[in-house]
Amino acid sequence: MNEMTRVRKEDERLARERRKIVRDGPKLTGAELDARLERTWRRPPGILGWLATVDHKEIGRRYIVTALLFLAAGGVLALLMRIQLARPDSNLISAQRYNELFTMHGSTMMFLFAVPVMEGVAVYIIPLMLGTRSTAFPRLNAFSYYMYLFGGLLLWAAFMLNIGPDVGWFAYTPLSGPQFSPGKRADIWAQMITFTEVSALAAAVVLICTILKARAPGMTLARMPLFAWAMLVQAVMIIFAMPAIALCSGMLISDRLIGTNFYNASEHGDALLWQHLFWFFGHPEVYIIFLPATGFVSVITETFCRRPIFAYPVVVLALVSTGILAFGLWVHHMFATGLPRVGYGFYTAASMTVAIPTGLQIFCWLATMWEGRPRFDVPMLYVVGFIVTFVIGGLTGVIIASVPLDLQLHDTYFIVAHFHYVLIGGAVFPLLGILTYWYPKITGRMMSETLGKIGFWLIFLGFQLTFFPMHFSGLLGMPRRVYTYPAGLGLELPNLLSSIGAFIVAAAVALFVVNGLMSLYRGALAPPNPWGAASLEWATASPPPPYNFPHVPIVESRSPLWDHDGELPVVTGLRVDEKETLLTTVVAATPDMREPVPYPSLWPLIASVATAIFFISSIFSPWAVPVGVIPCAIALIAWFWPKELKRNPEPVIT
Amino acid sequence: MRIRAGAPILAVSVLLGGCTYQHYQSTFSDAAVEVRQFNILFVIFLVICTIMYVLVLAFLVAGIVRRRRAGIANVIEDGRHHQSDPLMRTGLVVWGALVGTGLIGLAIASFSADRSMASAASRPRLSITLTANQWWWDITYNSADSSKTIRTANELHLPVGVPVRILLNSNDVIHSFWVPSLAGKQDLIPGRQNDITLVPQKVGVYRGQCAEYCGAQHAKMALVVDVDSYGDFLGWWEHQLQPAPTPAAPLAKMGYTYVTAGPCSACHAVSGTPASAIVGPDLTHFASRRSIAAGVMPMSEGNLYGWVADPQSLKPGNHMPTIGLEPDQLHAVVAYLETLK
């Protein structure tokens, strides 16, 4: 009897609760809905609210701005190196300082610029593009940003204090080991890696879960924008690649800190072990940077040619197969180490095979241009610059996949030319294009077209002047990572040209920044869909409100905004008085469940500060490990402390 | 059967590089079989890659130009009903086949070149042990007769036309042996032994340089390779077997005492004297070499003074300390070193 009363009372309570719940729907829409969603989704004001935010747009913006600052810092180092190399036998910069410069330049560009900026753009845009209100695990997203920030600050603070690393961005053992790099320089490098690993893994989890579970209803995998496909493949690659570097940098730290001998040949360790583990991560790393950029190219090409990308399935398969092949060719970085020569044949073949998916993707972009009628605004110019430049880098990549050719070209300026063609031509050009393209989305204003065009031509021509001559420096016998070179080897002219070009590139990047800052205040107000794009990020206001979309849109094709002239169909029934988002099924994207979205919290920040203290102090003492995990554990326990579980009424989605 | 495949690249390099100079440290060389094969293979790759690049650019330009043609409306295609051009679908298949075929061809060319390079160098007639150190090269010429073994540093002498097997070791970190005019790279790795076989085809002097970043003075770890006729080479070897003569001049004699019994002998060896340490380069025929401090500067009296007086300012961070010689000691040491022909 008692039992029945309790059940009835509970049912009545739920019925009352249900009446109190507010949902969006035909009865609640327009300005009224916007105001109520704004109240629910807005973060608290003030500095604490700023630090506690879990809004993917704020985190994405911080990621992008921080990464661009690191780009500028890394670029200044490049200029210093080019000043030193402009003339033979130059004595402007000492050997030690130069070695720090190229180590910092490489580490900053790879770990603190290229990967994070791609994560940042994705974290900002992916939820908008997929038509959802938030990323999955928004607090983990905030944690990932803070870890990245602290890792970057650690590296640069050390450099400023003259304990910056000098072992190269690849830190080969035994040079980076305790015997040949006393002091703390190599430890700083290895621990910065730990920070970026944690950060990248967290961001990868956020992106994978968002892409697989938070897509708008109807956005099946086969209708997903190609940028989302690129980020999905990239994030999965991060999850497979990062453990290798976690392992090898962890073993390096333990060699240096507690005297293990993993890499010490005289104690039965192996110096080459490092190279295998490092490149098992390091080669996929290049594609981790490049694949998001191919996503950018697909986005821009589709919009400016006003055609869906030609052969969508081919592009998707190309992305996936590039992601898989990337893990089978690390040994091409080790052709000179004396491994069995016939075995190298496999890695030559695997390295060349990557040219097939990439070549097909390029064909698909060009075919889209052929079928459509491209407009050449600044983002599209960057796509053309990308194709003209990147293909050279891809083809020199085929050249150095050949063992006999690589044995000459390996570790020369030919390689420096090759990977700058691939990374600047293949990733930075599309990035500059996409930043111009999404600038109105992020800020609500357009960037100056005139400054943008001047900037494009400056960077395009300056880039060729900087890096094309490096092919010749390499063939003429100039190794990488040398702080100077003797006169009389024919290296004077190519190096001088490279140095002049570097300053032109720097001017172009500065112009881009000036354009970005000026347009923040003076740029023309952006119309709702300034480029006439097809994807969902343009279906909401610019900049988007904290809740992204008043109603979650429904998708019926690959190009929703082109296929619906008026309003998009929407799904209603999500709570308005609580942060809530709609999850859909992985493949078919049918509505699956309503998911409560976490509120802003300081715990991600506190947890990352605790982790940073733990990581940094473990550079100096092994005791930091047992002691340092305690504050981390406290912060994480507080972060994950079970919330009061209210028995909420069953959802009704209409 | 002399194939001059290096010539086209040479022409390109001179044209674009705009400079003519001796191919002292360059891959544009015909001084060894392996480098000639490198040049042939490089040209094959370059030609095929250029064709592919031109095709991509042509397609790009065609796409851009076509846009100006009338009849293509600048309207948005409906994504659901968009039909791709059948011409493009055929094109995609053809392009994929073209890329695939090109790559298979290049892979076969690469693999056969690799095999032929390996077989060309199969029967070495001379064995040398090269040990890399931060930042110099320790060289031992091996001989079945141990009294014929010689040790020298930073200057390799090779007989022309004779396959030479060089055993590669490292005493500290990873270095890479690279003489671009004679062969590709091979790393010197502590705890492992690698080897490389060279077949120099042209008498001349070549320069090599460490190609794996190895610390502070990686940039100044060069190696001079002197390819001689077989007769000259044997003469050089005979000469290297001679112990250093005891000097007669008083100044050089004072230097002899200082070098062979003083601080220099803690690291260096001079054969025929008490100095026999193997930490640093062997000095027995030091003055007969072309350069000082692993290619940092040419051998001359002035440079010798500079180097002995203050090695740390000429090659900062290197492992030879500045020991603060008095002027008369410096004169004596240099005078003695100059007798070590």
C-alpha cells in the first residue's frame, strides 16, 4: 500500500515537473525563444566566467588566436635564422643560439601552431557545421586548451630564460640523452611534448564524439561535410599516433631523470628505438596537419564554384586511406640508418602510394572548378595557390620516397624545401584562405578584399622565392641544421634569395594580421551568408549566439542551404530552461537522445594548473610524480563529482 | 659506356643557380658510379614528376579559363540533383590509372637502381674504419698485416677505381657520413656498425660533411676526401706509416717536448713519441693534411696559430680546451706541428 502511494506521489511530482519544463517548439519561437536560450546558455560575466567558459566558440577562438601568436613567434625565429644564413661564414648568431632557434622554430610550428590551429578552427566550426549546440564534453575541451597553453608557455618561458631546448624538434637520442645534453634543455622539450599530447588527445576525443554523435538529424555519414570527414580521420589518427610519442618522450624523460637506459647503447639500450617510435608518430603528424587543410580546400572550392565537390565518395575514401597509409611509412625517415636494404622497398612503395589518394583528391577539386564557375575571392585564390604549391611538394615527396635518391637528399635543404612546400603550401595557404572565409562567421564582419589580395600575392610569390632555391641548396650539398656554411660551394646565391623571400613572407603574414585587426572594427558588416555557402554554419547569426541555433536544423542533403530557399526544417522539443542538446545515431543520424550540456566550470582550469605543476616539477625531481598526482587527483575528483541525479520526465521530441 | 646523365641537371643548376664553381661538395657529380646512377634516376623522376605537374596546372588553367565561356550559368547547383559531368568521371578513372602507372614505373626504376648500386659495390678491396666523434672523424686504414695499419683524421685518401668498404662507427651521438660527390649518406650510430662501399671514378678532392644533427658544432664537421691514382695512394700510405721525426731545430724541439709530454698528449697521439692517447685526432702527419679542425679552415701557419692559441673561439663548444699557452710555448708548439708533414 505504502509502495503504491509512493509511486503515485512520484508520478504526480513528475507530472508537475513536466509542466514546468520549457521546450522550444511552435509555441516558443522567435525573439522570446532567443532571449530564454540566451539566459540559459550565457556564461557568467567577469574574469571568472571567462576562465570557466565551456562554449566551444570561445575556446576555439582562444585556440586560434594563441596558435597564431605562436606562428608569429616561430616566424620571428625563422627570420633570425635566415638573417644568419643570408651570407656564408656569418658570425651574427652563435652555434649554440642557432641550434636553439631551429629547435624552437620546428617545435613551435609543429606542436604549438599547426596542430592546435587546426583543432581550434574545428572546435569552433564543427558544431556549427553539424547543426548542434555544443561539442561533446565541453569541459574536456576547455581542459585541452589550457593544457596546450601551459605547454606553449613552458617552452617559450624556458627559451626566454636561456634554458630552451637545443636538440632539434626531433630530439634524436643519444644526443638528447643525459650524457650529451646535460642541464634541463632537453627535458623542457620532452615535457612540452607531454602537454601537447594530453591536449591533442583531449581535443581528438571531443571532435570524434561530436562528429559521430551530435550531427543534426538527417545528416547521415554520407551527407556529412567533407571538413567534418577530414577532422574525423585526423582525430582518429591523433589517437593512434600520440601514444607512440608519449612512450618515446616518456622513456627519454626517465632516461634523463632516473637513469634508465632505454636509449643508451653501451647499456644494451638502442639509439634507433627513438627514431622508430618518434617517426611512427612524426609521419602521421604531417597528415594530422594536412588533412584538416584538405577539408578547408573542399569547403572553399565547393562554395566558390557553387557546385558540390565532384565525386564526394572518392574524396572521403581518399581521406580515410591517407589516414591509414600514413602509419605505414615512417621508415622513410630512416633510410640512412642502415636497416635491411630490401625492407626499405616496402616503405618506398607505401610512401609513393600516398600520392594516389592525394592525386585523386586534387583531381576532384579541379573537376569541381571545371564543372562550376569559380569566383576568385581571396579564399579561392588561396586554393589556387595551394594547388600550384602543394603539388610541387607532393612530387618532391615522391622523389624522396626512392631510397637511392633519398640517401643523397635526406637531411639536406632539399628536404627543407619539400616539407615547407607541403606544410606551408599544403596547410598554411588553405588555413589563411579559411580564416578569411570564416572571419565573418567569427566576428560578424568581412576582411578587406584588397588587403587580402595584396597579402595573397605577397605570400605566394615570397614563398616561392624563399623555398624554391632551397631545392638547389640541398642538391649542392647543404645539410640541414647548420648554423653556417662555407663560401665557395655555390650556396651563396640560393641562400641569399631564400633570406630575401623570408622577409616577403613575413610582410604578408603581418599584412594578414593587420587586415584581421582592422576589419574587426572597420570591416563591412557581414550578411547572413556572405559567400553563398551550402553548409549549416551559415544558417545562424554571425557571430553565433551561445546556443548556436534557436532550433536544431534537419538536413536532407549534402548542401542544405542550397536546397532550401526559405527556412530550414527544424526539430523542436529541446529544453530551453536547461542546457540540452540533441544526440543522433552514428550512421543514419536519427534522433537518439537528449543530452544535458555541462555548465561553465573552473575545474578544467584548476585540473590543468595542477597537471601543469605536476609535469613541470617532474622535470626537476622524480618525487614530483607521486606528490604531484595528488592535486591532480583532487581536481579531477571534484570535476567529476557525481551531480545530483534528478529523475527527469521522459523526453518528448516532436 | 659512359653515361652522362648528370649533364642535364648540371645545365639546369648552372642556369638557375647562375653560378659556376667546382663540384667540390655537390650531388651534380660524375666522380662515382653511385652518384652517376643517382643522377640518372633523379632525371627520370624529375621528368615524370614534371609531366604530372604540367597536367595538373593545365587542368587548373583550363578550369579557370572555361569559366569565361558563355553558357555556364553562375547558379547554385542543387546538391541532391547534381549530376557530375560524365567526361569528368572518365577523367577521374584515367587520372587514377595514370598516377598509379607512373608510380609503379618510378618504384621499379628506384628499386632496380638500388639493386644495381648494391651489386656494383660488392667486392671491396680496401677496408677503412671511420669513427665519428663530436665533431671530427677518426680514420683507421685496416690491413691484414697489423704493422701496416695507419690512423689519421678528417682526411680520407682513396685510390681511384678501387671499391672501398668503409666501416662506420660512432663514439658518442649519431652522425652521418656524406660525401655528395661520391655517394649517398650512411649514419654512424653508437652501438651499431654500418658500412658503405664507395667506388671513386675520378681523381680529385671532394668535401663531405656530417649530415645528421650532432650538437653544437654539427655545421663544422667536414671531411676532405682526396681521390688519388692507385700509385699515389700507395705512396701516401707508405708515408703515413713513417713515425714522426724528432725535430732538430731548437724551437721545434721545445714544442716536441710540450706536445708529447705536456697537456696535448692527454688526448693526442704522435706515432714514434710517448704521446699515444686516442681521445683526439692523431697528429702524426698533421701538417700534411689540407685543413684544420675537421674542415674549419685551411692548413696554414696563421690558422695554426689561431687554432692552437684559442680553439674555443674558432669552433665554440668543441672538446679541445683553450689551455692558455705562453707566447713562447705557442711559437714552439706551432713550429713542432709544422714539422709533422
